[in-house]
Amino acid sequence: MFGEDSYWRDLIALTWNFKTSEGREDIAAMLRATLEHAAPSGFTVLGEPTEADGVTEAWFSFETAVGRGTGHLRLAGGEAWTLLTTLDELKGHEEPKNHRRPRGAEHGANPDRVTWREQRENELAELGHTRQPEVVIVGGGQGGIALGARLRQLGVPTIIVERNEKPGDSWRRRYKSLALHDPVWYDHLPYIDFPDNWPVFSPKDKIGDWLEMYTKVMELNYWGSTTALSGKYDEDEGRWELVVDRAGEQVTLRPRQLVMALGVSGKPNVPVFPGQDRFRGDQHHSSQHPGPDAYRGKKAVVIGSNNSAHDICAALWEAGADVTMVQRSSTHVVRSDSLMEHSLAPLYSEEAVAAGIDTRTADLTFASIPYRILHQFQKPAFDVIREQDAEFYERLAAAGFQLDFGDDESGLFMKYLRRGSGYYIDVGACELIADGSVKLANGDVAELTENEVVLADGTRLEADLVVYATGFQSMNGLAADIVGQEVADKVGKVWGLGSDTTKDPGPWEGEERNMWKPTQQQGLWFHGGNLHQSRHYSLYLALQLKARAEGIPTPVYGLQEVHHTS
């Protein structure tokens, strides 16, 4: 019933993995390996199928031996083209919501009554000391917080450890002009949507406050001012021995599952140039940039040309600095308004909400497109954007800015999914480059002198400040600092699809490497991405962790091989 060109994407429902099977033979092999234990049944069409451009689409529900799920089907030429199956919940371990919500108040007289506050204080005092958590999440940004909320609702004892003092501090500590470039409809956290009057693009400190509030009201066990020092897996016990420093006190935690929720990025990628040791001004990576205030009237050189570089250049120019951007390779640029209109609006916009597309439907619709063919869905929108904004791109090119739309012209999202870098969503900085307010230099850096950045072509740029907006390394580099290089190499590179495009080496993997799914190291998981991915995929990671906590069999089909260590 599947076409020759066909895809079955399964999110843990049959495979206990994130696995896309491609073509009839691959799909048949997956089914032969999984049908007996998954035992899918009860397929029921939800709502009316729709038809457009020769493709029929339908939603359906189904059950497996251990859970309930949702699916999406596309038919082309009377045969299945794409099929998505996802697990929504585990039978007997449903979340306590809606008609299952907890009662809260205990009516009647009880001399042994324990209040909610007393229960919460007891939990905070016990967990990690007299009682061990099932899961420890390293990293308390939006990813760790979203996963923590999912696990809380599933009754999985969890501790989130975060080196910053308070939830949201990882946002508060960034450069002061930072704001989300994604619109609010794309950024909701699980369970609690942003209010209807929340700004479309959230300033960093407002996001920080939201995360702090969310952590409190969702009753998360959040250990701030806590640094994970070392982790070792005990094969016999099936537990990690994780040593953390909690505000100066060393504590050893012994969870069964360890989740690295360190964002989509790893260690700052700080380039090494001759002369850095003799440069007399300030120099730092963009992740450490304090903001522009101290650099009024100073000469600033920002090395890099992606999101952070543009944001920092614009803020420095606003503060009265003399700013030069050094572009070392081409960058994909898309205007924020154009991105929203032609790419995000069908699923994530006020119009989508009015049309009945809630966040879950939008997330599942996006997830229903296999990565192998996602560029075919993305390219038409970016073709329209390039034509609509032709004058904008011409002005940038005239200023010497090197532009691209990705190796296959498919635009922003494919660049993000493949390499996590190489793009800028324009919220104003491009105008400063086009009109010369922010100067532009192209080429590699040869060296730094006492007060200059010297490019390979001999161009000399005076500098009081050098900002390295040069991106980040693979996430397993941060993991190596905790669990050791041997384990990090055993797991391999994190992020990327194996598309064999720039900075995403093959072979083809079909899903994001090592994200939200089992890795080659038992009990070690990676979680993160943007707010949309953290929200959506945290559900499937939480269900995998819950199943293991309850002793539910989770035979993994298609555990990924390791092709790259970093």
C-alpha cells in the first residue's frame, strides 16, 4: 500500500526510537521487527480527510500494546507517501489532567493532615539526599525545564541541575538587546501557553521571568547554583554516579537516567589566532558579551555574520560604537516579517489559531514531513521570499555581504536542522550593513596586533573590542566534561541529519543525531533545540524515561550507529 517513494516516521510508538523508514523494503523490515511487541490496533480516522494538489491527508488515532497514539497520513496516487506514528501516552500511566486532575483539597477532618506546602517541603528536603531521583537533567534552560515539567506530570522523580542561580538566568546573562527571533505562537512551553497579550517577540529578561515563574508553579525540583562535576555509569547497578557541586557542597546523585539538556549548542567555538595574547583591548566570545554600554566611542570588530553577530553589531552601533563585521563565509538571511508570512504563518500565527490549528496540531503537522523530503516543502516558500525581497537582497549584496539560501536553496529551517548555524533572521541589523552604518569586511583573520585585527588579504581593522561570534561545537563536547571523552565518543556527534551538505557530513541518518532518543550509552540522553523542539519532543523523551522507570519493555529498533565523534 506504500508507494515506491514513501516514508514512515515513527516517534517511539513502534520502534521506541525516532526512526524514519524510507521505501517499501525499509518499511517492511521495520514492521517485521516491531509488530509482534508493539501490536498496533484500533486505527480510527479523526475528522474528515482533506485533498489538495493531488495529495490526500488524514489524521488518525491508534493503540499499541502499551499506549495510545496519533498519526498522520498522506496519500499520493492512491498509495501511502508519508506516514507519521507517535505515542501520546502510556496505558495505566496517563497524565493527571482534565478528568484525571488531582482533587487538591482533602475534605473532612484528619488529625494527620499534611498540607500541600508540607508535602512540597518534604520532597525538596528528601530528593537527592535520603531518596534518589530516577532522572537528573543537566541544564536548566527552557529545554531542561520543559522536560522536567513533562516528567513531573508523569510522576517520575527528577532533579534539574543548573549552574546559574535562578531559572531564566541563562537568558538574563546574555547581551541586553537579545530577544527571541521566533514568534510567540512557536514558543509555548508544555501545559502553560503564553498569555494572549504576550509580545510576538519576547525580550530575553521577560523570557527569563517566565521560566522562573513556570519552574515554580510546575513544582519542579530545580537545583540552582549547581554544577555537574563528573558522571560515571555503573553497568552492574544500572545507575549513574553523578557528582555535583551545589552552592559549595558536594553531593553525589545516583539516577538511572541522565539527560544532557545543554541547548542546541555545545562549548563556545573560540578561534585561535596569532597575536591574541598581545591584543590590548577586550576580546571575548559572543556568549560572554556583556552588552554595548562600555564601548561608546570605541572601535569594535565582530568576527562572524550569523544571528549573534548581527544582534551584537546593531546594539554596539546603537550605543555609539564604531562597528565592523568580519564575514568569513556566506550567510543565509531572511527578513523576520517575510519568514512569518511565508513559512511560519500556516502553522504558527494568530490566523492559524483562528483556523483551529492549536499548538499540538501544528507540531504534529510539522513532524509529519520526513526530513528526507522536508527541503521540498521549504524551498517554495523561500523562493517566494527571495523574489519578494529582491531589492533587500540586492542592497545587501551591493554592500559586499555574501548571501546564500543553503546548499540546495531550501532556506532557514534546513540550515538549522542540518548544522544549527549559518543564518540570520533580520530584525534590523541588515539595514545598518546595507547603508554602511555597520562596516563590512570579508575574509579570514590572519592575526591580531596590539590594537588591530589583520585579515588574510592585508586589511587592517583598528579595534578596542573583538567579539568572536563564531558559534558553538557539538553538544557532546560539553557532555565530555562531565561523563568523559570516552563516553562522549561512544555516543558520537550530536545534531545534524547526515545530509552531506556544508557542516553536516554524511552518511544520511534520517533523524537528528542522538536527540531525544536512545544513544549508544545506556541511560544517557540529549535534549534541547529551540523552544518548539523542546516543547514537542520533550513528550516523547519523557515517555521513554517513564516506560523505563516502570519496567515497561522498550525494545529499540534501529539504534543509530556512530559515524562522527564531534
